[in-house]
Amino acid sequence: MSQSSSSAPAAGASLATRLGLTAPIIQAPMAGTSTPALAAAVSNAGGLGSLGLGAMNATAAQAAIAQTRALTTRPFGVNVFCHTPAQADADAEAAWLRYLAPEFERFGAKPPVALKEIYTSYVVDTDMQALLLREKPAVVSFHFGLPAQEHIDALRAAGILLMATATNLDEARQIEAAGIDAIVAQGIEAGGHRGFFDPRAHDDKLGTLALVRLLVTQTRLPVVAAGGIMDGAGVAAVLALGAQLAQLGTAFVTCPESAADAAYRQNLLGHEQVSTAHTLAISGRQARGVRNRLMALGVAEGAPPAPDYPIAYDAGKALHAAAKAQGDNTYGAHWAGQAAPLARALPAAELVARLQAERKAAIEALFDEQN
């Protein structure tokens, strides 16, 4: 069953109107953490639920889409990773494994003999490309760049609304030129992987508020704000700056419908302060998460460069598994944004309702103050 329809609102309508949303909220498509249950719950509550397909092959993605459709008849989105395929470097990978070997030994384990590219980039994954053209989800969003123009054109011709992440104005203009429907403005506050197109390029590290305002005024596309938004007041703030929707990720990690394990949830909910940082050590690409031992190892004196993304992830996941088997959770990829201390353990539908109530209260408070 396709979610797209020839009777959909015109392209000039707002994103909320085009998608039939009653809440201006997108649940971020967190690969490995979002689930069909989470996406469906958010969509049923009036927001846009999302599936992160970046860590899946086409078979797993098809199953996840089918499971979500069994739980909701409302639109939801899927997200894919468009990074440049990894460049293997046997010497660099061997050096990284030697460096991590003492950590494996702490848990009576040995590092992998070799590392592999554990995720296939969407730009070369023809099976995933064909799947999305067949399944026609309401929304397809791109992270780390864009696929080939002919594929973008094919997705749009299929009636799919397209979004792509930008961390700066140059990326936003590339997104606009490609005919994408909306820009996801990812501020430096955001948890998870930075969506920049070229990880070797200079990163201006723009905050969400500055980036949203920049893209609203300097591009013609609708903007979705992402990064550091955890409550309704944050949603109200980015909408006031011109964003049409707010995308929240960390806020939904602690919902019971997510795939986060107990240690991940405890890291977000069990402390008065949650310290986050960007790291290359876990996956080989800059990503923000709760500070842990693997992050510290990545910046320790004498640390070799981490292998290319996602090859480094193969080592990080193996080390986390070895440690977790011994009850140690200090190596996990517990991705989280800078406002993580505001996390709440609420069912997804209740969280969407709470965000809506808080947003309205924030607007009313501002109106009362002005009058």
C-alpha cells in the first residue's frame, strides 16, 4: 500500500498541510533506535513518525515499512544515508584495532581480525533505491548528502515528498538546486551524526536557531528545524524563526516504543546532568552522544586516526558488545543532543500531546507578556 496519493495537497501548501499533520513535529529517523511502533505512535498522534533505514538492507527496510503500515494509516517518513562509500585502508584499520586491543582484553575478548563496511550507502544501494520506488513512503529524507539526480527525479515523480539535511547554507543551496522539497536544518546541538556532505570540509558549527533563520531567509524551501529541541517551548521558538516543522530525536529516545536499551535510557534519565560531545571514535564520522570511554580513547594522546565511516563502527560495535556482555556499558553509541537533560520517559503519543500543550502555553505566555 502506498502512502502517496494523486489527491495530495498542492506542492505550494505548507509541509504540515501536505502531510496532513495536526502537530508540527517530526520524530527524527534515528537508525537503530526508531522502530515501527515509535513511528506509528507519533504519526497516529498527529506528527510525522520516521524510520531510520541507514543501518538496514532492503529486506529489513521492507519489513520495517510493512510493520509500520500495519500500525498506522497516516503518513510516515523513512531516512537513508547518502555518504560517500568508505575508503578501506588496511594499515589504518590495523592500527586502530591494535590501539583498541587492550580494551577488548579488559573483557576477555579479542578485537576483530579485520574490519568491514557494515552499512551500504544509499547512493550505491540499488536494492534500497528500488524498494523505496516500489513502496512509495510519504517522505524520504537524505542524510550525509544526496543521491544521483536521476533518482531524486524518480522519487519525486512517484509522488514522494523529499527532505535532506543541511548544516550550512552551501549544502542547503545544493539541496534546493536538486529539487528537494524541504531542508532539515541540523544545528550543532543535535544528537547523532552530523549531516554534513563532506566530513573533510570546514564545519561552521552553526547552532539551530542561527541556521534556521539563515536558511529561511536565504533559500526558497520550507525549513525543518533539528537540534536541541526537547519541549514545546523549543518547538515554538523555531517556528517563530520561520521553520515549518520541528524535528526531535533525543526527546523520543526515552519513549517506551524506542529500541533504546536500559543503559541508554539510564544515561539520559538517571542523572541530573548529561554531558555530550562529538566524536569520530565510535563510527568514524562526527556524531554527538553521551560522553563515554570510547570517546575519551579517540582523543587520548597517541590515538591513531579512526578508520573511515562506517568501517570504524565495526570496531566500536564489537567493543561495545564485549563490554556489555560483562555488564559494562561505557562504550555504547548513546547518541544524544545538548539538551538531553530535558528528556522525559513518556509514551510517544503522550509526548506529542505534551509538546503541543507546551507550545501553546509558550505562545500564550509571550502574548500575555506583550499585552
